Amino acid sequence: MRQDGILVYGQGGGGYNADQSYWFTLSGSDMKRVEELINQIREFSRARDWEQFHSPKNISMALAAEAGELLAEFQWLTEDASRSPDEAVLARIRDEVGDVFIYLLDLCDHLRIDPIKAAEDKMIKNAGKYPIETARGSARKYTEL
């Protein structure tokens, strides 16, 4: 992790628990898995003759709809329940995360956007907007810091 709070991909990347311990790790083979998933998404659409419907506009709308379905899983949960949903809720959340990720990768594929690079670039921008000294512990937007 750099001093500005950005975790650089390839330097201990992965998901982390509240205590900052990682619950999954990323490796070079994970990029291969993403490429394979993009190919599976392409073939899934091609086999069903859905490519005709998959414009960036339509994909982005489907992505927003799936994000809404993910949001709906949390709508009436308490803060604590959202941190540790029961198995049935977690299974539904996992399915919605899968849908969101599929549409996001499909959109990136259509627009030739590298999602990892886009996220890395955005983290750098966010570090500039939200310096640790002024943003730490605050939920305010960068224009209000």
C-alpha cells in the first residue's frame, strides 16, 4: 500500500477483512481467468444471437438494473445484518454480484476499456480528491472537505 492509501495491483492485492487481513489474493493467473470469463460472456451472447441487443447503451442499462437488484438485497437490513447476512441472503447477493460483474466486463469489452486500469486510474484520482489528512473519518464529498 502506498502512502496515499492506494493499494497497487500486484502488491498484495486482494480483498481484506476489517482487521486488514486478506480473505482472497490476486495473482497473474487471475488476469487469465478474467480473459476466459470475457470469452465465456462473448460465447454465451453469440450462441443465443444476443449480440444484436448488446450495445453499450443497453449493457449499461442492464448493469444499472442488476446493481439495483443487488441494492434491493440490502434495502431493509440493519447495518450489522449487512455485514454478516445469513446464508440465503449471501447466496442471493453473490448471484447479483455475478450479474453486475458480467455486465461490467461485457461493457468494458464492447468499449475496449481495461477495467483494472480504469479502477487503478480512478483510485489515483480519488486519492487526489480525498487526501488522508482531510478525508479521514469523514463521509463528506470531496467538494465539501
